[in-house]
Amino acid sequence: MRAIRLYDTATREVRPLEPRDPGKVGIYACGPTVYARVHVGNARPFVVFSQLKRFLEHEGLDVTFVANITDINDKIYDAAQAAGRPSAELAEEMIAHYLADTERLGLGRPDHEPLASETVGPIIDLIQALVDGDHAYAVDGDVYFRVRSLGGYGALSRRDVDQMDQGEGVEGADRKEDPLDFALWKATKEGEDTSWDAPWGAGRPGWHIECSAMAEELLGLDFDIHGGGIDLVFPHHENEAAQTEAGRGKPLARTWMHNGMLQLPDASKMSKSVGNIRGLGEVLDEVGGEALVLYFSGGHYRQPILFTDERLEEAVRAAARIREAGRRVGPGESPAQLRPLRDAFFDALADDFNTARALAALYDWIREANKLPGEVGGADLREMLDVLGLASLLEGEDGPPAEAVSLAERRAAAREARDWAEADRLRDELRAMGWEVRDGPQGPELVPAG
Ligand SMILES: [Zn+2]
């Protein structure tokens, strides 16, 4: 097995992965809050940590990957109320969309996808331990974490305690001992249509506590890798770490891994409040799962990644190039002279999971394979693509690939808009991919270019 090193946000260092239980790795990544359909940015952590699991399994480790779904939250109550619907029904519908949309990425599912609404028992247990240990206090049916009761608070995000804002606004301000404290349990309020019984009264969990409780339930304490978007470091992950440390006397996780955000050309962040959302399902309709996974894999997971039509198009072309290479390779072992490129691919993944460098090695492998006479065995290519969740690019298919369909649709739209130059450009791109549009009995259809 290769020595695997990962960047740890807590120590700001690239450190060797040293599993708590030899041969086994537990990964927990914070999932979506289901108040609307997920946007394409929500897919990044799903892709990063699904691929990380695949890579670690390739290296012989037994991986358990947990990605939660937050189905109790203020945003869900607000959205349900605005739509005049029960909050549980809205959440259930958005969970179904999330599962269907992420399924289309072709990366498989996490081993566990716990719901907050199904973890209320363990959540109450953990809050009780915090109250018993004087790290939390109940006021009028709410329970708050006493931030200054824990010496190391702020270590993960490296923030000065006096400069912090939990982002809870005025909510509970008159009940908190200290503005820095945050909610573990919230008493039922007007307009909330779900609640659970607890020793402090009917209510529902705050957001941060669910992850501490779920991770402990499914992975135990001091598990290996806690992941999520970089925007979650504070307050969410700082609070998760604090709750577990204070309630259990042990760290929550050994390594904290954070992925960068999607960046739009004007440097803004994709968010509902800015109104620049691109739905995951919508982008998948446009380019297909393989191209989208390739798009994400083209950047180092820690860096922000630019989200533009050009970048997506590049990924579509890359997917087509790999398919093309797949048609040329044969079954069986790959030639020994290509081995160093295959090794470079896996070494890049072992070095802080550098998928961008790994992909470069994969493209080098294809280029060198193309120079060899005769049919080249494709075992290396299959092995590399499988770890990225892209082995489907090598599967023979009856119809045109998703990338060609997407180009043909865009060409039709360009023609409709009388943008002939764009339509011609897309036609040429289609031909380069080996496909062309011809008029068939049911209207235009894609056929292999002749
Ligand atoms: Zn979380």
C-alpha cells in the first residue's frame, strides 16, 4: 500500500493517514439541508469523498463512508411555510430529488445516509451528557452550548473567541448566557409543524449537534476523516468538534478535510440568496454524469473551482476523448512501458488526493498508448477510471454518448436562435467526436459520422 497523506485543516499540515483501526477508515462528510433541490456546488463534496472512498478501497482499506441529510432545519420550516406544505413532506420530496440527482453521478452511494429526524434519540443523549457536564444549559425549553466552558474552542478554525459570531442572529439572544453560545435544542416555535419530546420540553435539534451524534453512532469517536465544504469550518465544524470533545472527552475526528467552493466568473459564490443557482439535475441534463465528475476531478479538491460553460465543455470533450481511447484499447494487461504513468496516477492520489495531477497522468497514458503499434491492453486505463468512478466511459454502448447528445441539443438550440456560427462550431465538434445529425423518420437523429 502507498503511504497516503492528506491535508488536515486542524493542524494546517499534510499528514500521513494513520487509521484508528488498522486497515479500516471511517469518513463522515456533511451533506445537504433538504429545503430545495441541491445545486451543482452541493455535488462537490459528494464527488470528492465518494472518490476518496474508492481510492482508499483500491489501496486495500476497508472504508465506511457516512454522508448525512439534514431534514430538520429552519430553512425547511420556512420553505414549507412559504409553499403552504407540511415540512416533513417537503423534506421527503427534496431527499428523493437529492438521491436521484447524486445517483446520476455514477459514483455509488455512501454506506450510510442518516437523517436528522431518525437520529433524535442519540442527539438527546449527547445533549444530556453536555448538560450533565455543565457544558450546556437549558432555558425556557431551549438548550445552549456554553462555549467558554471548553478551553480549546476555536482551535479548528483558528479564530479568536472574542471575534466570533455563531450566525444565529437575535434568535435566543435574550436567553443565552453569552452571545457566543449556540443552540443544541430549540423549543417548538409558532409555525413549526414537527417536534420531538425531550427532557427540556418538546422541540427539535439545532443543526450542529446532529453531525456529532450521527458520526459517533456510525463511526465511533476519534474516527479518521471528517469532511465537508470549506464554508463549514466555522461555525459548523468548530461546534461539532466542541460538542463531542466536551460531551465525550475524546476528539470527534483525527483529520479534517475541506473542499473548496465552486466559483462563478464574477468571483461570487453560488447561493440561493444571490440567485445564481445552477441545479445539479439541470447540469447533469446538459453534460451527463461522467463529464461533470471529470469537471470536478480537474481541480485539486482544496482549491476553488471555476464554474463556467467553457469549463463544462472542456470536460465534455475530455469525456469524449477517454471514450474514444476506450474504443481503441483491448482487454488484458497494459504494456510495461506505460506502467510509470499508471503509477503516477495513483501516487498523485496518495499525495493529498490530487485528482488534477492524477488526470494529467491518465491523459499522458492515453497519449503514449496511442503511439504504440497494434492493440494496447486497457487494464491500466480501466483501473484508473474505476477509482474515479468513470469506468462507464469504457463500456460499449448502443446509442450515442451523453456528450454527443448534449452537443446535438445545443446545436439545435443554436439553430433555433439562428446562431449559425455556433451551430457550425458544434457540428464540427460533434464530427470530431465521431457523430453527426441526420434527418430521420422521427426528426433529427444522431448517427455515427460516415
Ligand atoms: Zn455536519
